[in-house]
Amino acid sequence: MLPLIDPLPLLVNRRAAYPARIANQVRTSGGRLPRHTPGRRNFPVFALGLFVAASLAGGEIGPQEIKRFPAGTPGLARAVRVDDVPLAHTAMMLGWDGAGAIKGDARTQAKQALKNADVALAAVGSSLTRAVKLNFYLARDEDAPAVDAALAEMFADRPVAAAWVTTALTDPAALVGVDAVATAPGTGGRVQLASARTLPSGLAGAHVAVLPPGQRIFFSGDAASDKDLRGAARKTMESLGRTLEWMKATKADVVQVKAFLRPFAEHKAAAEEMAAFFASAPVPTCVLVEWATNSPVEIEMTLAGRPEAAKSPDGIAFLTPPGVTASPAYARIATVDAGHPLIFISGLYGQTAGSVRREWLDIFGELGDILWETGSSIRYQVKGTYYSTTQESRRLHGEIRRVYFDPARPPASSGMMTKGVGRPGRTTTIDMIAMPVPPPAKPAR
């Protein structure tokens, strides 16, 4: 059984929780405030959950100053770099009210979904005041401004990295869904799963799972074919299970399963197969996204490594299981060793509408800028999710990433065809996790 918690509402001053050292760095960086830095308002919010101080043993979190950060996007950080500390991952939250119903416009639903994510995080002692990354799922591209308004209202004094994609949702009344990644109190060396009594039980899985400090593992999307979605989901989970065994990991090490499905109307069947895979073990957090291709399913995983895992020379490794052909475009598995930070980068979009090629060039140019500013590089990208709405966009992505990526060190990734990317008029977006370039090793005496 998962632990259940009835979170108590707590009014907190989020400005007061902002780490003083990070705020100091922002104010003194270049003698000016970056455009995405919160103003001087005292912005109280209603945090549902257990409030814990924002500074954690092992590191602080904060938005990174990005020179090309666009104006007029309060609440959004281009990237957030976080030390090797526990990271809570929620399942996708919809805008359920206290009675379990979903009502209101997109902005209302976005705010309620975020509050529900806060409730889920409270089950492991975390809250949205510790958020480092938000993933928004929109039923319609045109609702992106309403979601951005909710983001600006609730995160004005603590910008977070965020990404958007357009997808069908599991409730026909839902316009917005969100999942969150936030720092959490220490949980030892194992994955911790929990759920909250006040949230709907959902189709399968915990409301929140904590990735402990240590090695972090990212599986690229795996896809097995079958005559229907249920069969394809079962076979794909079995394939992922073989990869787990090769990594000497167990089902209890899995933090989150993200599945891309078609037809989405049969999402319950896929969720049931995902839950059945874990059998007697607790089911981790699950996120379901509509896949606009002819294939029925692709599934990726995030999991914790074993304490005894061997370390890589520079803290990151790109792996290919036996019997699988290595690709110069993506790694089947990427691992980040204990002690190395992660960098969560906001979803990137081209600045020029109407030209798919120009969109991709804009995106990779900005990605390079962000990696530079956060102390990373193209060779230290860890996990990417690429969303495209047209075959031309997908084809051009396959070409351009071979130019920008090191074929010996491509990130783990999933390439998705979707009905939208969360921005009207755009055909593609990238959602990326990276790590900083490690400092050079000290010469032996």
C-alpha cells in the first residue's frame, strides 16, 4: 500500500523562501536583473502541503540567467540547475476540484492542476515552492496564453523551467494537465512512492515518486508493435523489463513511466498493462500523452541507479543494450553519476513562424546558448523529448541533430509526433535535460 496523507493548507510567503544566496547572485550578475527575474513584490500564495525550507542539504536551486530570455514571460526560467538531491516527480495532475470534478476555463484549470500537484508533492514533504520543472499538457494550442498567465501568477517570485505539448487528456472535460519535478527531503537510497487521499486515485500509479540522490538513469522511448494498443503496451513493457535486468535494476527503481499512445481513446488499456507489469510492486507515477503516428505506443522511463553502480570517467554514460543497434542520433540509455547536478531546460521554440527549417535552426541556436550559460555543452545533454506536428519537421530534426550532436554521445531521447506543441503556428519544440561539464580532474601528485 502507498502511504496516504491528508495535506493541511499552509499560507507561505514564497518570496521569503527564495534562497538568499541565489537572489544575491541574480542582483549582482552584470549589475542588473535578468528579464525573467521576479519583481520586488511580496507574493504570497496558498501552498497546499507541508512547507520545507527551500535550501536543501547538498545544494540550492534557482533560475539561471539566460541572455536571450524573451521578455514578457514572468514565472518562467529558461533553465534550472539543481544539485544531486532528492527529486519528487508527480503523475499528471488535472484540474480536479474537491469533489473530483473538472470545471472552468483553461486558466482556472491550470491553477487547480498546479494546486493538485502541490498536494501530491506534500505527500513526500515537498511543495511547489521547490519546483524545478513543470510539464504542461494542453487540449488546445490556443489555451497556451491562459496557462502562461497561471504560471506568471503562481511563480512570479520563483521562476521554473517549463515545457508544453498539445494532447488529448484522460478526462474529456480537462483542458490542462501538469506534472512537476521538485526537490524533496532525503529519503535514503531507494525510490519512495506516495499518494494523497484528497486526489482521485487515477487509472494506475502513485501520485508522486522521489528519485533519491545518486545515479540517475533515463531510458529512451521503446516501442513494440502489435495488432492493438493493449498488446503493444504489454510487449513494450516486457522489452523495458529486459533493459532493466541488463542494467541490474528492478521495478522498484522506476520513478516515472511516460507513455505516448494511439488511439488515445484506449488509454485505459495501456495504463492497465503498465500497472500489470509492476505486478505486486507499487506502480510508479505515470504520464499518458497522445501520439499522432500509425504506431500504437512508445514508452520511456526514469529510474534510480544502484549505489554500487560503476562511475563513468566524466560523470555521464551513453549505453546500448546487447542485441540493439547503436544509433548516432540517440542513446538507448543515458546515466548521470552521483554527485553531478541536472539542468532542466524549458521547452524551446523557433522565433520564426512559417519556416520549419528556420524553427529548428532557432531552437538549436538557443539550446547552445542555454547550455553555455548553464555550464553545459552539446556533449553533456542527457535526455531529450522532441515534439513535431508535421512529417517535414520530424525529417528536418533527424538531419539537424546529426550536425549538432556528437554521434558518440547523443542524449537518450523520444521523438514524438503530436497534434500540437503548445504554441499556435509552431511545428516543433524540444524539452531537454542536461548536466554541467565536470571540472577537470586534478593532476596526480
